[in-house]
Amino acid sequence: MKTTDPFEDLQLSASPKALFQGQSTDAKKLGYSSALSILETIVSNDYDLLKIVRKYLREKDALKDTSRINEIVETFNSYSKSVLERKLDSYKNGGGELSANTVLMVKKFFKQNSAPTKLEDAVKSFSMIIKDE
């Protein structure tokens, strides 16, 4: 039975910190590619990633911890850029067309250099990029 906890439901061994805080020791032990893959699995299984991140911050009593929140925003923006680069590479190698959403996000992240600066926007952008396969 599906709950709101993908770590339990999907039997994920990674900690939220390893996924959300890319500069943490936990994240470095897990590895960037593994963390990104796990997050893609969470989003692909229709979990609300923003709720999960907020729950993590609540549990850490860090809803107003700007340095932690900024690290999470930077981490999600990095993940978004990686997925967009992968989509661009696939397109360049004949992997089909890019959706209008993907083109918009490529412009936003790379051409306009206007990656999200707020937690909600960074997490939602990442989720949208993943779901736009």
C-alpha cells in the first residue's frame, strides 16, 4: 500500500540528506548519479517531492535555516541541469524532439541563467523536468 513516504514504500536505503543536500558527507558517500537516480524514481512514482523536502526540513527543525535551504535549492538546480543536459544530448543524437516545456527549461537554466532561487520553485522545476520525458 502506497503511503506518502517513498523511503519506506520503495525501500530506499539512501537518507533524505544524501539526496537533498548535495554538499553533505552523506551525499558524497552515496554519489551524485545514485542520488539523481533515486530522486527520478521518487518523482516517477508520483510522490510529491516538495512535501517530502518540507517534511525533511520540519524533522530537522530547519524550516527557516537559510543555509540548508540554499544548499537544497542549489542541489535541485544541479540535478535539473543534469537531466536537461541528458535530454539535449539525446536530442542531438537523434533521440526525438524536445517538448516545449524542456525547451523553456533549457532557456531558463542555460541561456537566461535564471535557475530558481526559491525552494518551492527549484523542487517543482526538477519534478516537472523529470515528468516531461
